[in-house]
Amino acid sequence: MAWARPYPLLHGEVASYPPVSVFRSLLVAARERAGVSQSAVAGRLGRPQSFVAKYEGGERRLDVVEFIQVCAALGVDPAALIGDLKSWPGT
């Protein structure tokens, strides 16, 4: 499945947020677009559901390796998601 930009869903909601919040919102939108739960993503990663809840909720940040693994679990191209992040005002 091709990655579709989540702009219609998020643009009005997160345009003024700090870049970290935009990044988290893009990850949540990618998961929701993939139609999978936090538990399903966690299972694909071999991690507890709380891992997904924490990075989506801002309690923890992902390092680059984790980000690539999460993207793989979601079927999302990491470069496309970073490109979406870079296109937001203020990022």
C-alpha cells in the first residue's frame, strides 16, 4: 500500500505544534491509516503495547533504528514520513 499524506486529517490540528508533536501525530496517522492497533504494532515489533503508547503519547522518543523499525511495522517509507515532517511550517 502506498503511503498517503495525512494532510487532510492533521493540517489544521497540528500546524502550530512543535515539530516533535507533529512527528508523533504523523506516526499515529500512519498507524491509523494502516488500520492497526497499538497492540498489533507492538506485536510486530516484539515489544509491549506500552512501548507504542509511550512514543505516540510523547513519554518517550524513538531513536533512528526504532523509527525505521516502526515504519517497517506500519508499512510506511521512513523517508516519506520525514519528508512529510519537513513540509510542515516551523519544522
